[in-house]
Amino acid sequence: MKIHLYDIIREPMITEKAAKDAENLAKYAFRVHPEANKKSIKAAVEKIFNVHVIKVNTSCQAGKWRRVRFQPGKTAQWKKAIVTLKKGETIDITA
């Protein structure tokens, strides 16, 4: 299945840990399409943000059981990618 370039990267993850890693280690976290692989994530980040990607780590986050107004349900599962950039390069995700 072919996924469009701009559908692979869903949104950047803005957390305290992600901000610290971006500042110190040049690692950026993104929510990505569940069917995206490391090669397609690397190509999408390089093309969209015009940077050089050294390494991509991915993990699948399982959905959790939650209850809303006494109705049990499960949140959606999603995929996370942590992208390591070449030394000296940054991505401005605040804009």
C-alpha cells in the first residue's frame, strides 16, 4: 500500500522529554501512519523538513481501556517514530 508523503508524518509530539531530546541529542518524536516503515518515515522527514536523517526508531503504542460515562471503550493504537538528525541540524516544530 502506497502512503502519500504528507500522510506519513501525522503530527510532532510536543512533550517535555521530546523537547529535551531535541535540544540535547537532535532527536525528534512524531506520530506517524501505522503502516509506515522506517525507510518511508526517513524519506518523508528528509523531504518535508529538508534535513539529513541518520536513524529512525519506531514503536507501536497499544490502545488502552478507558471508561466514559460508565461506557467502557478502547483508545486507538498509534505508532511513534523517533528521528535522529545529522549533527548541527534542527527542525522548527513550533511554527
